[in-house]
Amino acid sequence: MASGNRPHFGVFVSRKGADDKNFYTRVGSAWEVSNGGISIKLEPNIAISGECVLFPPKDDE
């Protein structure tokens, strides 16, 4: 992961809201790495619990 490269994915924490609807809070970014893995960089000073989900960036991100 080189600094300044556009992330391949956004990292989000998923939680259930009313009517079992999923809500997502962005907590970081992720990049595919050369060995087939994924490198994840999380925002500092946040607490994460539950399920993390990776989504590709939207065109305007």
C-alpha cells in the first residue's frame, strides 16, 4: 500500500437499526496487496465492535 493511492475498498462497521435495516459507518480504507491479501488502515481513536464490511469506493470518492 503506497501512501496517496486511492483505496480499493472502504471499511465500514455494520449495525442493525429499526426494521432490521443495516446502517454503515465508515471506519477506514483497504488496499489489495501483491500477495493476494488486503491491507486495512483504520481511523485513529475509534472503538470497533461487531461486523466490518468492505465496499468498493463510489465514483465520487
